[in-house]
Amino acid sequence: MGRPPLTAKTAVAVIYTALLSTAAWGQDSLNVTLANQLIYGGATRGVCIQGNIAYIADGVAGLIIADITNPAIPILLSALSLDNEPTDITVEGNYAYLAGWYGISIIDVINPEAPILLGNYLASSGWAVDIDVSGDYTYIAESYWGLEVVNISDPNHPCQQAVIDTLGSTEAIFVGGNILYSSTGLGFMLTDISVPSTPQFISYLNLAYQPRDIKVVDGVAYLASREAGLILVDVSTPAVPFILGICDTPYDARAVSVYGNYAYVADEDAGLRVIDVSLPTNPTEVGFYVWSGLSGQTLDVATGQDHAFVVTLELGVRILNVEQPVTPVEVAFIPFPGNAYDVVISGNHAFVAAASGGLQIFEIVTFSQLQLTGWCIPGGYSDLIRDIDVEGNYAYLVDHFFGMRSVDVSDPSNPVLCGYIQMDFSWNIDVEDDLAILCHDYGFNLIDISSPANMTILSTTSLGSSINKALLNGNYAYIADSQEGLVTYDISDPSNPVRINEIALEGNAGQIFKCGDFLYVVRSFTTMGLHIFNISNPAVPLEVNALAGEWGALQSSWHYLYATAGWPTYRLTIYDIDDPINPQEVGFYQCLGHLPLGSIAIKDGYAYVAANSQVSMFDCTQAASVLTSNWPGTSLAYHLHPCSPSPFNPRTSLRFDLPAASHVRLEVFDTAGREVATLVDGRREAGSHTVTFDGSGLASGVYLVRLQAGDFVQTRKVVLLK
């Protein structure tokens, strides 16, 4: 009756199609359009089924609407961001009503592909936990603050009609005919609402535990009553309700839905329980479905079309076929589970770090269409995957609570866990060739990843504050420190990193990004949000400009910089950085509501932005065709530039251009043909790249530098003069 734990393979087998949204999301734009979105449900709270449409309340994404004509292949129709942090939802006619932390929101859903927010009502307590609707009135459960009746005859301007004293905390309500059924304290109360402005008490039934959900069908009330399980109450005579039967459940019964002769109970850690209620005096469990490793997350359930739609807090709505109630079968889920914290593009695949949703791998079918092909949850649903980097055939994940993990992604449809480094409270990773830097609350580790299955910590550096971001650059590491600003370490000996430079910066540490010979450092809660450094001498960053505003994630492609911004602008902006010191805006997209800082990945003029509740795909090709200076062209050829300085002692910079992503090998030979250094041996994205050659251990003389990228080979002479 249950099933084994999900593995990387079996998890993917559940998925049949990517769930994409084309919901309007912007107010204003220039040379940038929103092409598509992947919607994530990292805080799913409630679900309501009306016909072939599923309406989902998510505390992060807001309202999510999906077509479930074929429940095994749900199609996402739209998503509407809300400030209400929804906790429950009900749908009546052309309107969806969402309860949330601030009260209720009323949404026009006559066109499910374009929902419109009509009005809000601030609950007296400021907190609504359950909601139901009858006619021109909505009824709101407000936990310890009781219950409100709200007039919604004008959905644009809802107003209070009455307050009901529920004799205690109210967690659940249900409206059937002229009767309001509610949980109250340790009991079950019935109220006459034939005149909504003057509700009248009918009866009260004492219970051992307070119901968390109520459904009434054919004179029987089904109460999901926490530790007591499912309680069936005869309410055919409202004045004298009495208990018919009780079916205990393994954990805490949170919600119930009745379908035919069966009640489906969301039972927190114990998943979905299937209870035969054909004989109300003897309800009996006959089946169940448990998500292995799921902790305290199964919160709500709705039924329809021989399927159960089960709400899990961090893994979205799981869709189960219940044609055979004894053996439910999972067939799909919606939306994508987790929260999109980071996105990286390698080749023709996008890799998403999705918090509790693990590592998700998407094939880029077209620039605006992503198809989920692989999925891997490293250590169970309690993991929190925050950051990702991809080098060759391996993805390196930052698990906030458990450290760093390596995953073999040579077959994107079957990611395989390889190695593991334990480190609590990890935040960020950067990988360069065989070296990784892992940032955490205590400082950073340099890690040898030459054998991804057997990664080794080379050194641990403790700092007085947490590190938000670190960046590897040849023999140097740049650290965005929360308190000390920009700190530079010499890591030529990774087992003994040496602090060689620090530059104090105001504000909190944010992103750090390298483009050519320039370093861009973001600081928050300060006037000057972006600091630009020249690192042609990588050991001594030189600040050349500071720009005002709130800056977030950064990425570049060719000579364009892509940047997100948080409050108060909430937008994606594209800059021409032909003059890296003075970025010139060439395009933007204004976002409705909050755009978390997230991360950005670029492919051929499209920006993929991971922003918690969604991965948004922006068409920036028009912006990327705007030239604000005399830049010589929009494409590069394979080329190895002369070193600078030349002659040098003992270090010089080598720059090479790639017109397309390639596996690059950059080597140094002496005149006898002996290899003396390998500077690069790994995949590099299209664009210009700069590396440092350190000849400290070599004798003066002539050396040959050879660049090999695919079939292209070029050699240059360099002179070391000591």
C-alpha cells in the first residue's frame, strides 16, 4: 500500500511534462520581454478543484491555476503573485477566495489564464487560516480571534458583516445550506446563518481534539481532528449532533476530502490515508500513500476525477490516481517542488538548485520551453539545496544543512550522487577546474574535486563573519565578507591560503561577479550598491567606480551585464559594459511584486532568472543588439591574445576568446616541448576569459602558451624575465 523511497530515477518517472506559465508579470519594459516561467510551490498550503481546474494556494507563489483535464499531465495556466501569503483557498463561481496572513484576497478567475486581483479584506486579527463562501458572504476562521462574516456582494470592496463568538480558537469552517460548521476550542459548533448579519448558535459537541478541517456530506460531518484522527458526526438533526464513528490515523489528521465511499485524510508525516466510510459507524482504513522522508508536510487534500490532489508544504500538490482506493498511485505533481534558489546553464541543459526540491535538470527544448529530464534529491526532503555549479560532467551542490555534494550528470536524465563533504550552514560554491571553494557561516573551505567521488578538504579558513559569496580566479580567491568587504586570498597553495588584501565596503555582502579584468561586488543596505574593481593585477583589486541603487544577482554574456534589483525597483536590467567602468542601460523588465535576488544564467540572449517562486525566461535579444559605443562586433572568433605584461616577472595575464562554449585546454611549454603548467583544462562558456600564469618556480626564458578549444589550436610566445 505505500511505495519505496524516491530515487533519482523513480522520481523523474513521475513527471510527464514541464509545467510552464505565460502569466503576465510585468508593468513596463524596454527591449526585454517575459517569454515563459516555471512556477515553484515551496510553501503550498491549500487546493480546490472545480471541474477541470485546480486552484492552488501557495505562500510564496500566491495563486496557481492548472488545467487537470488529464490529471496525469496537468497544464499550468497561470500564477498570480500575492502579498497575502495564502494559507487556504475556496472557489465559488467566477471568483477565488484566498485566506492568508493579512485576511482575504478576492480574485476574478473567469479567465483562468489571466486571474485578476479585485479586492482585499484585512481580517480583524490580521490572520485568516480557513475560508468558505456562501452567496454574498464569506466566512473566515481566525484561530484565537474567532470567526468573521464578510459581505462580498461587491468583490472590489468586501466589508465586515458580523463577528461570531466561537468560545475558543477557530481553525476550520464549512458552510452547508444555512448552517456554519466550525471548530472551536476542543469542540465542534453549529451556527444558523440563514440571516448572515445575525448568526444564531445552534449546538456544540465536545471533542478530545480540535478539528483542523471539516466536510459535510449527506448529513454526516467528517472532522480531521489531529491526534484523534477522523471523526464522523451525525448532523442530520443540527440541534443534537453526535459521534457516529472514529478512525484513528498514525499521525495528525490535518484535512479530509470525501469521494464516494471513501474519505481521504491528509495526515502530516503519515501522508495520505484512505478510509472506507460506507459504514459511518465503523470507518476503516484500507489504504495509504506515504512520501518517504517527508516530515510534517501533508497539509490538505481535494478529490475529483478519480484522483486525489494532496498538498505538501514543500513539494507542491501531488496527484494520485485513486481508481483503486486501496492502492493509490502517484501520476504527477504541480507546480515544481521546492524554491528556485539558483540556475546554471551548461550546454543544452538548465540546472536548478530547488531547496527541498533538490537538483532539477531541464532540457532547453527552445529558449522559452524547458523540459524536466532529471531530478535528484540528495538526502531526503529535509535538505535545502541553495547553490549549484557545473563543471564538465559533474554538478556540485550546496546543501545548507549538510554541506557539499557532487552529482554525476553525464546522463542528465539520470543524475547520480557521487561524493559528499559535511559542513553545516553552507551558502555558496564556486568551482574552477579541480578546485572548489565552499562558503559557510564559519568561513570557507578549499576542496580538491579532481576525484568528484572522493572530494578532499585541502584547507579551512575561519572568519569572524559569514560569507555570502566567493569567487575563484586562478591563484586568487575573492571573498564577499559580511563585515570586512572585499577580501583577497592567495591560493597558489590551496592547503595554505594567505590573506593578502582587504577593502572595506559599507553595507552587507552580496553577489560578487567577474567579467574579464573587472570584478563587480554588490552591497545591500547602502547608498552605493555596486562597486567595480579592476583586477588586471589580481592580487591588488583597484576600485574604479561605485554605482548607486539596489543591485542583486549579476551575470554577463559578450559585452552585456545582466542584473536583478530588489526593493524598490524589482526589475531585470541589461547594461552594455563595453566600457566596464561605466555600464550603460540598454534594456529592462519591470516586475510586478517582489523579485528575489536569486541568480541569473544566460544563453544566446535569453536570461533565465531563479527567483524563489519561479524561474523566469526573458527574451533579451533586442537589448543585446543595442550598442552604446564603438564596439567592433557582436561575435568573437577563437583567439589567444598576447600576454600582458610582456616580458613579465613573475606573473602575467593571458586572455582568450571563445565564440561558443568549449572544452578548453591552455598549457605552457618550454622550448624543448616539455609541459611546465596547465592553466585551464575544463569547459568554458562563450566570451572572453582571462587567466594568470605564475612563473615563480621557472627560470627566465622563452615559453610557449598553447590554446586548444575543440578543433582550434593557437600558440603564442611569452618571455619570463627575472
